[in-house]
Amino acid sequence: MNHSKETSFADRQSAAAAAKKAALERHRAMVNDAGLAERQAARLAVSAARDARIAERKATRLAAEARAAAAKAAEEAAEAAARAAAEQEEAAAREAAAVAKAARDLELEAEKQAARDARYAARKERKRKGR
């Protein structure tokens, strides 16, 4: 800080102007540098390649997801068809059981009717013999 007290305002002002001028010259040299354009082109190429790889990975991921979704849909359709077939088979089995039960019921009813008729006939025969 003591250094600024020893210099005059004009000296400090000219030093600041010289520093600005030097910074401007460095900037102009950097802008006019042919290597800068090459480095920027290389950066753009790397960025474009990176974007292409990202897009490729995304497309691959989306394709895999689509394949998985299609496989899942096919599996669900197969399961639904299997459930429907099982339900149909179960309904057919219930219907067959109901038909068999109805046949047994009819047979039992016929047996009861035959037994009742036999009892009536026996009673009638006893009455005839008794006369």
C-alpha cells in the first residue's frame, strides 16, 4: 500500500492504461491465433461425437424397452388366453357334473317310483288273496 502513496495519480492512470492495452493485445493475439480455431473445431467435433453416442445409447435403450413391452404384452395375452381356456374347461366340468347329478337324481327317482309301485302292487295282491 505504501507503493501507491509514492506514485502520482498520473503514474497510476498510465499504468492502468498500459495494463488494459497489454490485455487487449493478448486477447487480439489469442483471437487471431490459428490454433484457436482448430481447438474450437476439435471441441465441436468431440461434442458432436458425444451427442451422437448419447443418442445411440438412448435409441438402443428405447428399442430394448419396446422389445420388453412387446414380450410382456405377448406374455399377458398368453396368460389371458390360458385363463380363458381354464375357465371354459372349468365351466364345462361344472356343466358335466350338473348333467351327471341330474341323471343320478332321475335314476334315484325312478328307483323310488319302482319301489313304491312294488309296495302298492304287493298291498293290492294281499288284499286280493284276503278276499
